[in-house]
Amino acid sequence: MTRFLLAVHVIAAIVAIGPVTVAASMFPPAARRALSAPDDDRAAETQALLHRICRVYAVVGVVVPVFGFATASGMHVLGSAWLIASIGLTALAAVVLGALVLPAQAALVEGAGSHRSTARLAMFTGVFNLLWAAVTVLMIVRPGSTTGA
């Protein structure tokens, strides 16, 4: 059962978190294009689509920690320092996404933004992506792992 939970956890991370990180990274340049060409409907549509992808996959991404906790429980590693660090970084990434990235995207989609706000959004998105990269490394390396990695 643990292998199944781990497989679902990894697949969910790839399918849910991957699109959020890519779409969030693509959003600031798309927003700059939309700001530079306010009459370009395609630029506005692209920006709105990227924001929708981020919102939807952020909700779908909730399954990643759910299956992660189930997997960790089955592996009896809930008290491991690397897992606790991963949980903290995941929570921080969720806060960055929910409190900084998505609201900034929504403001830009609604037309309340500037080139400066796209730069700030790009920074928040970079922090979000770095947090997920750190979690990924911790999940692969797992200090004290018996896999020999």
C-alpha cells in the first residue's frame, strides 16, 4: 500500500505542481505584454488563461501533501527532520502562492497593475518555485535514507 501511496503522491506532484510552476512563471511576461498592448485581446486572454491554470492546479495540488502524509505515515518517517523541513517548505510555498502570487495575478487580470507589479510578481513566483525545488530535493535526497542516494 505504501508504494501505491508514494506513486500517487509523486504523480500528483508532477501533474498538479508542475503546471502551477510553469504557468506562474509564464504569467509575468504575459502580463507585461498585456500591459504594453491594452487593445490586444489575445494578450489579455493568455494572461487570464495562465491565471486560471494557476488557480485550478493550486486547488488540485492539495492532494500532494494529503498523499504525502499518508505515504510518510506508512513509511513511519513522520518525525524525520527532512520530512518536517519539507512540510514547512510546502506550507510556505502554499502561503506564497495563495497570499502573494494568485492575488497579484488576479489584480493584473482585472487591469489593476503596472510593469512594476509584474516585476514584484515575478519575484514572488521565483520564491514559490525555489521553495518547490527545495522540497523536491529533500524528497529525493532524504537525509538518512536507506536507498543509498
